[in-house]
Amino acid sequence: MVDEVLSNSPLKFQVLHEDTGSRARLGSLKLTHFEVPTPVFMPVGTQATVKGVRVEDLHAMGYGLILSNTYHLYLRPGEDVIRLHNGLHEFMNWDRALLTDSGGYQVYSLGKLRKLTNKGVTFQSHIDGTRFEFTPEEALRFQEVLGSDIAMQLDVCPPSTAHKKDLERAVDLTTQWARRTLEARTRSDQAVFGILQGGLDRDLRARHAEVMRQLPFDGFAIGGLSVGEGPQQMWPMVDFTAPLMPREKPRYLMGVGMPLDIIHAVLAGVDMFDCVAPTRVARNGWLHTRRGIISIKKARFRMDNRPPDPECQCPVCQNYSRAYLRHIYMAGEIMASVLNSIHNLYFYARLMREIREAIRANATTELLDAYADSRSHLED
Amino acid sequence: MVDEVLSNSPLKFQVLHEDTGSRARLGSLKLTHFEVPTPVFMPVGTQATVKGVRVEDLHAMGYGLILSNTYHLYLRPGEDVIRLHNGLHEFMNWDRALLTDSGGYQVYSLGKLRKLTNKGVTFQSHIDGTRFEFTPEEALRFQEVLGSDIAMQLDVCPPSTAHKKDLERAVDLTTQWARRTLEARTRSDQAVFGILQGGLDRDLRARHAEVMRQLPFDGFAIGGLSVGEGPQQMWPMVDFTAPLMPREKPRYLMGVGMPLDIIHAVLAGVDMFDCVAPTRVARNGWLHTRRGIISIKKARFRMDNRPPDPECQCPVCQNYSRAYLRHIYMAGEIMASVLNSIHNLYFYARLMREIREAIRANATTELLDAYADSRSHLED
């Protein structure tokens, strides 16, 4: 039965090695447009561009799978423009693999702009206030128009700290919508993932995972985390949920995260990640290093001619000083966002490479030490 | 005498061919860091970065000489930071040739923030209001710290439409400051250019050129144009002034311009140009084509899947549609500024290549036809 499903799947996922010291797994994820090693991090191109970073840079950094947002593209540029370009790949000039989220998270984060029913969700555009109805069928249909390698089901994503009743309703509706999503599939070259909800409630998490894992999705995601709770609450919940997901299918933790969040989730057995953080914090002048975050606007970097991260081989660290990056940041130059974003995405690419090497070498626990200070601010 | 001066010059300028149908000349300008063919266009990196465009992109487009601004760098990051990086080249990671302007234009454009005396100019920083005094000696000294291949003398640059009395004073002071600049020189690896003023007054232009051409500058610039007058006033004045400048030295028209302005000035015998326009209009959504300017925000490009310029070989036109560029512009994405700027600088690089080819082929008048519509808005 499982083999049957797998052989029909538009994706091919192989676990190549399991870590001896944790549940971390090294794998390979073959999608319609590209094959990527796992664990994998997906840069986010919300509006059909990874903010500040060119396609050529993403290629050079080795990224083979990026995420884009159904909700945003549905509103702008809209379906007719996407169709004119035969889908999102051609539109944004990205020939490798793409995952599109379902819009569930964005629709929920609109707060009072949306209204939830069993059928779906109605919401008002954040751009011009136009009213839209989004259903599981419509979310998948539009993702089929986008032509992403992986589509996500429309889910209901409350804050992780919501009341149990709201979390229960989210779980139940997400399950109903999961079945409707699978029934609506028409493309054989697009994988579809189901999403597990349940907030920080272990019973709900277990119950939802048990129901969802029976459904013939090509992979599963942990949703409803990184939406209000801190890492000390998130990490145990990932630890609890990941093993409840099918071993033979890719496991994706949505919207996560900082380097240490990713390492913790990898140790729990998660394979895929996405997060806007590396490019967003870059635009605010934060540069990642293993030894801590550099907030480039700080006065002490004015006369610092060292590279941001002396260990880093990225084109920014190879060619520019902290003083230069501070100067263009303070001067309000576009190039500050560009160079900081390239550095941070390079840092994440290296992090994922080191994670995969550590799994292969059964040395994953050393990762926690290596990145222990990565969340703090660099003090030298 | 002239040969003597030339052999000591930090630059080597050779006129390789003179057009039979105009005063246009094809040349080669060998500077301390790089050799460029002329006529040459210099992208502007006001604050030590060409806005939105990476050094690698400038290299790929073939740019070998860019301009940066003394005034801005003097205020921020300041001399200590530049010295820490051994000059501007290392600071901004640009290993080809650099020209720095003197700050004269910026100081003047500050309006009531500056006060002019025979000695120099006092002005208040546009950043924090701090009061500075700038003299010809200080302007050159700081450019020697910057280590540019070509330094410009501090000049007095009134609007071209100023009263004759103001224009006369600008001419006289600029001449005095020219002599002081030459006396202040200490670097043998940096060329220094004098600047011709005189506004739109032919008598003053002729008088100033006659005095200035006696001074042992490595090249001369036409200043005081493109500061308030239209092309119909500027073109004849360039036509009048260029032949009054030494034939054997490079001639630079400061702050110009649009493609047709450049072509007209080349026909008058000008060799060097700089302008913020290609990157500035790019950030406002304007894309150059020979057939006219595309204002990408216009609704009619929403469903237009053609490249911006079907004739163009740039990486933007090769990979993106007008609809995509409109989408990211409307969405306020950084990438809109980046891609539009690359396209426009590529367009200027091609323009200069075509100009040089036309001179070599004695076919320069055809350039005026080829670019006749380049200033209008594209209507298809």
C-alpha cells in the first residue's frame, strides 16, 4: 500500500542515512524540476522574488528549492498574468524546484479581515480591500496554475497559544480540508503535502497526526508552530510531533527558523524548513555568524575593517568589511539589503551543508555546540 | 611643452581615430587602475556604491571607470574610515578605475546651506548640520586620500541660467582654485582635471577655456551644464566649448546625460560622461530602449510577456517579462530597482559601444537616427 502510493508520487524521497545519536536523517528529495539533498532550507520568495537576492545568486549558493506564497500571488499579479507565463517558474525565472504554501497562514494572519466557515475562508485583500473566498479546492487549483513542485493544502492555522476549542476546530477543519484537497488534485507532476495542526497541545497533535498520516499525501508539514510561542515551547513540540509522521515521507516544519531552531528540529527528524528571517533580518542590518549576530549599525563597527564573519567564504565576507557594510546601511543604500541578504542566505546554505555532513558522520550533537552562540549578539 | 606634460601625466590618452563626418573621436584612456576605450560613460556610485548594482555586474557589463562623490564620502564615512581601507578602491571593492568629483557641484546645490568666499566654501552637512570648510586644497587632499585615478578640481558651479555677474565670479574663482589645486598636488599616480565654467554665455566660455587650457591639467571638464537648462540650450553650448579644449587631452562633460545628449556631445568631440539618470530613473520604473522609455508601472504592461527591449541582450531582457518587472515594481520589491538598474546600465554600455563602433566606421550621424525616439515614451 505504502509502496503503491510512493511509486505514484510526483516526488521521490529517499532516506540515505539515519543518525546514530538522534532521529536526524540524511535524504534526497527528487521533485519535478530539481533534486535537493535533505535536510533542506527554502528561502522565501513571497511575491515571486526572494527579497534582494537574484536567481543567479541563489543558484551559486546551491539553493534548489524555494518557497513562494499562494495568497500574495493570487491577489497580485493574479491568475491571468501567471497563466500568460505558463506558471510561476517562467514568470520569476526560476527553473529549479518550487514549493507554494496554501495561503492558510496569511489568511489567518489577516485577523479581522477574514471570516472562517466550514466551506473555506473569506477575506479582504490587504492591497485594495477586495473581498475573496478561498476554499481548499481553490487554493489547490491556483497552486496547480502556479505549477509548483510541491503544493500545500489549505489549512487553518491559529496562534499556537489559542484556546483548546479553537485548536480543536482548526484540527478538524484542516482534516476535512485535507480530504477535499486530495479529491481536487488534477496534476500528476505536482506533489501535495498535508499540514498537521494542534498548537502546543500534545493530545491534539497526536490525534491529528494519527488521522492525517492515513491520507495519501506526498509529504507532511508541521504547521501552527513559530506563531507566537518561544523556542522553549516549540522545540519539545517538534520533538513530540515529528516521530508521529510517516518515516518514508518528507517532514516539513513550516516557517522555522533561526539556526538553532533548525538544528533542534533536524535532531527530531525534520527534513524541510522555510523562513523569511535570513532576508528580513538582513534588511534590518543583522548578519549571521556562528559566534553571534552582528547588528551592523552599531557604532563599534564604524572602524572595523574585518569581514563580517572571518570564517565565511561568501562573496560578501570575501570582499567587504564591517565598516563598509555599516556605511552603506547607514547611508540607506539598497546594496546594504542586497549584500546582507546574500551573506545570510549563504550562512543558511552552509548551516544546512554542515547539518548534512554531521548526520553522515553521526556527529549531530556537535552542531548544538557549534551554533550555541548563534542567537546572541556578537560582542567583539 | 605639451609632450613634456603628457609624458609626466598619470594618465595616457590616445586619440585613435577621428570621425570624418563630425568632431567625434575614438580613443583610449589608460589610468592607474584600468584602461578604458573612449567615448566612455561612468556610472555614478555617490556613496561608494552604484545604487542597486553589484561590482560583479559592472564588471560583466564592461564598465572600467566609475564616479564617486567627494562631498558625500567626506561627510560619511569620513576620512578615518577611508584611510583604514587604504583608499576608496579597497573600501568599495572596486579594482578598476575611479574618478572622484570635487564636491563643487554638491556644495553649490546645497543652496543656503553654503557660503562662498575667495578662500573656499563653508557649508553645513545635509546629514547632521555640522559646519565644514572646503577649500580647493582640502578637496584635492581628500581625493588623494580616496586614491581615485582622476581627481577633479574644486570649482564654482552656478546654475547655467544665473546672472552674468554670478557666472563671471564663478569663472574667476574657478580659475584661481584651479591654480591652487595644481599647486597642492602630491600624488604622481592620480590625474587631475580642470573644470570650465561660463554657463550659457559664449564669451565667458571662450575666455575661461582660453585661460584654463594653459594650465597643466591631465584633462578638462565642461562644468555648469545640465544644471537647469534644456537640451536645446545645452547642445549648442557643448558644440561651442568642446573645440576650445585641448585636442590631446580627454574632454569630460559633467553630469550628462540622456542618450541623445551623449550622442550630441560625442559629435562635438567630448570623450567622457557621467550621470545618475540610468540608475535613478530605473528606481522610478523607467527602462530605456532605443525606441523609447518604458514606464513599467503603466497598466498596459500588466499582461505583456515580452522582454522590456526585444533587441537587448542584457540578463534582464533575456530572463524577465514586462509583466514580471511591473509586478515586482508594483509590489515594492528591491529587485525592481536592481533589475531596472542593470538593464539601464547595460543599455548605456551598449550605447557607448555603438558610439565607438560608429566613430570607427565614420558613421556617427546614423546614431542620431538610431536613438531619435529614445527620449520619448514607448507607445506599443
